[in-house]
Amino acid sequence: MARFEIASADLAVMGEKPASADILLQLGLDSACGTNGAEDLVAAHKWFNLAAMKGSREAAMRRQEIAFELSREQIAEAQRQAREWLSLH
């Protein structure tokens, strides 16, 4: 898998083209590992969820893995953030 350098989640949409599953997966990996700051599992769940919606099996697997570390409230927040991101992009 190619590694994408993305300075901001806002850049996950390049022009008029929707973000690919690979870019969304990479954002999830970066959030889970704290690559661009503090580790954020809620954000990681959101990005993995979006990537899984675009067909990424790896994202679906990783989303399931981190779900065990999140509370129901945190998962609900991640899902809310994913819906919000979809409505904006």
C-alpha cells in the first residue's frame, strides 16, 4: 500500500475528487498511531469507517480492532463525525 503524506484531514478531498479508501485508511492509521500529534482513537475509528464504506477490508478490520478500546459513547461520536464529514464532502 502506498503511504500518503497528508498534512490536514481537510486535504482528504483533492479538488472535486472524493477521497480514496487508501487516503482515508492512512488518515485512520495516522490518528491511531499519533503520527501528526496525539493518538486519537475516535478519529481513527471515523477514518476507518469512511474507508470501509469505500470498500477497504483493512479499514473494516482495523475499525473492529480499535472498537474494543472505545466506549459506546466514543463509537457513537466517531460515527457522528463520519456522518458529518460525509455531509461536508
